[in-house]
Amino acid sequence: MRLSRLMCWPTPIGSRLALALTTMVAQDDRLLNDLVLRCLSTLVDLAEERGGFVASHVVRYSDRFGRCGDPTLGLALLRCCCGASKVVPVRCHGRALCPTCGGRAMASGAVHLIDRVLPDLTVRQWSIQTGALSVPWPRRYLFAARPEVCAGARRRIWRGLSRGYKCRAAELGDPGGSTCAVVVVQRFGSALNLNVHFCMLLLDGVFVADGDSVRWVKVPPPTTASMFC
């Protein structure tokens, strides 16, 4: 199927064209966006009346999410040689609140990690939130307010996990190995509450120098004792 594309941006002519094409966009997809946009100013006013405030980044991302997918602010008209057409509104590209743009960024990020970053080796996921590696709630609030503290804790956790892998490799007779990881700082919990925690992908083994090359050594699953060697 061959497609031709017509871009339309917020100009007087473009706005009228976008309004004419709005009927081609499913309005049900914008119910939540419109609700957030209508209630955002009320939320800010209520917070100020009670002596509080809404963080500027929350207002900014909420406003972007409310306008995401509005064809009057910009769109692409895809037209097939068979005569079919589809309107694709300009998106906010936000990763904080918008499920559409956040899901797209998550999918493209996963593809990038699989295709270009992580080697074809065993990978173990660590979620630094629950269990033995849990961070107390007051510390999570501190992480949100102090990025340097969050970065310092992340480095310490990474060094502890890396040391555990090196210890298990040394027990197998391969000392001096090194491993690597991808760390993502997640700021929200499942209820969209403030919950700063770390998600880590570590190679489940170490690389050991072997002459002019390196050799991969897979280590057994971690135990509590091996983390404190």
C-alpha cells in the first residue's frame, strides 16, 4: 500500500482544515485528555486556596497530555492510493502521564536495548523496591527531591550487586571479572503515586580477561549470603 502524507500545522488555513478533519479522529480517544485539560486550572486554584501548590512539572506535563492528539494543533493526513485516508494528530511525546506516548517510548526503548545495547546473553532483572533490597519510604521521598542523593544510592546498589556477581565468579575459579547493567529510575507506582525506585537489568555473569580477548562466565543464581561476601 502506497501512502502520501500531508502535514497540517496551526495556521489559519491549517486550523480550518484540521477542524474539518476532526470528524475523522475518534473522539472517544480524547475523553480523558479533555477532562484533564478542563480540570487542571481548578486543581491548581484549589491547591493555592489551601496554602499548597501543584509542582510546575506536573502542570506542564498535564497540560501537554490534555492537548495530546488534538488535530487542531497539528496533524498528518495519510492518504492511500486506494482512496482510504487516516488522520494522525501530533502527539505530546511525554513519558510521564500520557499512556499513548509513554507506551510508544517504552516499546521503542525496549527495542533499542534488545537490538543495540544488550548482548545475546542471560539477563536478570532486579527491582529495587520490595524484598531485601527495599528502600524505606522516607528515603524514596528524599530521592524525588534530591537527584544527587538518588544517584548516589543507585551507584551504591549497583556496586553491591556487581560485587555479588564477582564473588560468585571467583568461587567458580574465575576471579577479576566484570559485569554491566542498564538502570532505569522509575518515579511512579502502580497507583501513579510518588514512588521512586530502580529497575535494573544485569548480565547474569561476568566477563573475564583471557589473553587478548574476554571470556563470558555465567554464574549461578544469587543467594543472600553471596550478596555480602
